Amino acid sequence: MYLTEKEIMSTHEALEKSFEQVLSQRSEIEAFFEANKQRKLVFIGCGSSLMLAKGCEKLFGARAGCSAVAIAGGDYVVAPDFYEEYLKDAIVVALSRSGETTEILKAISLMNDRFNIKLVSITMNDESKLAKQSDLGLFMPWAYDKSVCQTRSITNIYAASLLLYAIIFGNEELIADVKKAVSANEKFMADNRAALEKIGNIDFSNVVVLADGPLCGMADEGALAFTEIALVPGQFHNMLDYRHGPIVLNDKNTLTIAVLQTVDNDYQQDLVKDVKAHGGTVVTIGEGADAVPDIDLHIAVGEVGNFTVIGIYFIYVCQMIAFARAVKCGIDPDKPIGLNLFVTLK
């Protein structure tokens, strides 16, 4: 068994531990944000973590009385002056598997020199440099991916960010919805693995992932999973925006994966039909059991409550198809060319 495969299929075990860990810190989280009343949040990450940060920007930024922005660690390092107004009186939330990525550590150092920031970190490495300088840390070492390409760590960071949001704003329904998804994750993976592997065995040379709202970050990461694991170019677009140019490249060699907010949404249905007319492979995922007619696969997740929770299920769809594709093509998913566990700048 490949290490990447093992880590994907152990996601549910890590999620259960992470859910309990974050909830055990509820009083600590509430006290921290009560003492730091500002609701101006800066999410920082690199690579996959930056993609998740962009999803957090949408999730937190949509809340009344709260502002949020996502910044790439490297972007801040090379141009800190540009972001000065973003950082004034802000709480910084750093997302990182390793907690050792140079751009993030350098960015945090620069931010501290200028603004003496309050730092929240979500990381898998509780012994990391990032963890040790955090004012509040959500640490999930059991979710640390030892393979180069992140899989279960991504799902756990995403779930932790949803719980952080729910605790800060007292959203008990979202906590319950996350718990339900965590409990259902193992069965969901087992029930859908064969169908996803079948899609992975189809010949395709590029992948498009479509989603909207807070799921944009996970969709972007889903596209990256194909690039890193299967060496197939992947790209993300907003659902309806895909018609505004990029759809011209969609052809019989394209795999398109779309997250449907509601199966009976006419605008989304029509877009999926347009994409399928280009002759490629189309996979959808959503709450409803009835798929858009004539597509190749629909993954039904049942009633999830808060729509953001679909992300916990959805990322597995991308990861498993990408893994199956890599194996079919004789690519070692554990050893992507030119990538390391984390980036260290000289």
C-alpha cells in the first residue's frame, strides 16, 4: 500500500481525534477571542494552506461585524508595506501542516516586528517553530501527512477551521453538522471508493474543479491534488464563471468535477449540461440523490446541514480519483518530482 493511500484512507481516524481536540479547547478559544475582541482576521498560508486560507476568507468574511483576508506567506515577505493596513489591529491565523515553512515563519516575524500581532495557528506539528510562538494553537499531530502530497492533513485543517468559526460565533448547528460528517466519513469513503477508482481509470489529460463560496479553497486544493499526485494539470474555477472563457479548453480529454449547492439549481444544472456537451468526463457531488442527466457519476452526500460541511466529503473525491489515476499511469504518488514536505528558503 502506498503511503499516500494509507493516509487518505485513515482520514476518518484523524478527524475524530481532531474534532475532540478542538472541542476540548472550546473554553480556551472563547476566552482568547473574548480578550481580543477585534474581528479583523488575516489568514496566512502557502500552497495548499493558502488555498484553505482563501476559503476561510470567504467563510469568516461573510459574517456580520467580521472582516477577513487571505495572504500568501511569500507575498507578504516580499511586499510587507503593501499589506500594512490589513495587519493593523488584526488577529493572524496561520495554517500549516509542518509549521516550518520558511515564508510563513518569515512573514510572522515581520508582522510581529511591525504590529506585535496576536497569532492563532492550526498545524499538525505541535513541536514546530510556528506552534511555539502561537498565542492560541490548534495542534493535530495525528493528522500529519508524512507523504509529500497533503491529503488527510488538508481535511483536518478544513474541519478545524469550520469548528473555530462555529465556536467563535456560537454556531451550535455547525458543530453538530461537522460531527455528523466526521462520523460518516469512513463509510462514505468505503461506499464510493470503487466508483471513484473507475473514474480514475478513464483517460483524461486535464482536470477542472468547479465550486463556489467557502468551498473555493477546498476546490482549488482538489485541483492541486491531481497536479501533485497524478501529474495531471488541474485548475479551479467558480461554477458559472467557468463559461467566461476557460470552458473553451474543455474537451473529451477533460475531467470536470463540480460541487452542486443544490441539485435543483437550474443555473448549475445548465452549466453541467454545457460542460458535458464538450464530450469529457463529468462528476458531481451534492446533497441530492438525483444527478444532472447523462453525466458520468454523481456522489450524493445526504443532508449535511451547513453547506460548507460538504468540503469534508468532497476533497476525498478529488484525492481518490487522483490516486487511482497515478497508479494506473505507473506514477508513484509518494514521490512527486520536484516537491518536498515543506519549502525552505535559503
